[in-house]
Amino acid sequence: PVMEGKAILFKKCADIDAIDIEVDTKNPDEFIETVARIAPTFGGINLEDIKAPECFYIEEELQKRLNIPVFHDDQHGTAIVVTAALINSLEIQQKKIDEVKIVIIGAGAAAIATSKHLCRMGVDKKQITMIDSKGVIHEDRQSLPEHKSEWAQSGTERTLDDAIAGADVVIGLSGPNLISENNIAQMNRNPIIFALSNPTPEIDPKIVDRVRPDAIIATGRSDYPNQVNNLLCFPYLFRGALLGGSSKITEQMLAAATYAIADLAKQPSDTSDQVSFGPKYIIPKSLDPRLKETVSTAVANASKSTS
């Protein structure tokens, strides 16, 4: 039902006809072969609900084999919207993207892709501390898989408590109630907290508002301000790719979508909700009708400039 719903959103938001196709296999090569064989029917492939590390291999192999855009939304859609929200939050909090200490809770597809995209947009790897279920990913840990070892740090931090102390940004892409009051109390001034686990975030926004009134807080929920939702990205990225006649999704297209989403939040809205750019409005609302033209055009232009 979730993917059928996304097909409806493709049509409603971006006027793209989409079909939900389920593949009954857990073997990555069987999945790749199935998608590759049916690909001539379609203008693009949106991959969903594939865990790490298989998702990296599947997307990479399909990109090699196909001449149409292939996009894993759980990776890149999340990365684009999180980064757009962070760019604007840093501006509001008067911090520089190449100077902040960032903690990422989670080491799955979304966390890895978000970390990579942040580095494309000006973050150095040394600024990112990634945490999985065993604690901080560091160089002394044994038997780290390749997709995690890339993010191993050389410092002395080993626990979530160690890492968050003095951090400027924490991005939760993991599970509920992992961040405590004490954690956020020890963050740097004007912190940025993205608690994106759904339906229960890593920390309740009400706690953040009480303990750290200087913080910007975002969640994945629609009943709080600053919803980080992939709907801001995936319909329009595909529309832009199709309009631009692109055979693949490039890094330039990912960056164009990021900046377009971030910039739209700063533009005056003619809707009735009377929202304006600030700590409670860092990215556009999920159903903002301006996204279709703004993001799609930016992606299409980026596509044409790199083709």
C-alpha cells in the first residue's frame, strides 16, 4: 500500500504515471535481472524498501545496465531533503557548513546517502560522526563492512553520549527515543536537531522546545513544524529528469534539487497558511504547489547542462 500510495503521489504532484511493481526475491542479482528485463517499458525506475548494503549494489548495477534514470528514494530522496533543511537551518543559526560538528544516528541506506550528499555540498568527512547499534563507528572496530568503514573516525568518542556532547547538528535516521534531554543539553549553542524516525522520533520536539529553546527541531511527522518528507523531492526529481531527457541521475541533478527546495522556503508564499522562513519553517510544506515547477525545472536544467 505504501508504494501504491507513492504511485498516486507521482501522478498528483508531478503528473507522472507510475506503477507499483513488487519483485518476489531476496537475491540482489535476481532482482537486478528482473528490473533490467522490464525496464524498456518505463521512462525511469524508482527503487524502494531495499536495505543496505544490497541497495548500493542494486542501484549501481542497474545504473550501469540501463539508459533510463534509476533512483533509490530511501537513499537520495532522504539525502536531498535533509540537506536542504540543514542548509537553511545553518543559515538561521548563523553557522557554516564546513565548520559544524555533525552526528548521524544510523548507518543504513538513508544515513550513508545523506552523509555522502552532505560531503558533496561542503561538509568534510572529518566533521561527521556516525553511530550504529554498537556505538560510534571508529577505526578500532573490527570487521566493519565497507559501507560503514568509509565513515570510521580516529577520535576517542565511543558512545552516543560522547558524540553528541558539543555537536552542532544531530540527524536521527534510526529509531525512537534514542536522544535524551541530557544529550541535547550538552550540544553546542543554537543546535540543529533532526529527529526523523517515524512514527516516533528520536526525541519528542516538545522536550527540545523546553530544554533547548535555541534549537531548530525537525521531524518526519506532519503534525509538527519542519516535516522532512521525501515527497518534497522524488516526484519532481523524476519529472525534471524526464523533461531533461536524462539517461541517469547525476550528482549535479541531486545538488540542483537540494538548492531548489532550500531556496523555495525563502520565497513568499501565496497560500493561506501565512508561513515565513524561520526556525519553524526551514523547508517548504510537502504539498506546496510551487515544488512542481521550481524543483523540476532546476533538475531539468542540470540534466541538460551535464548531458
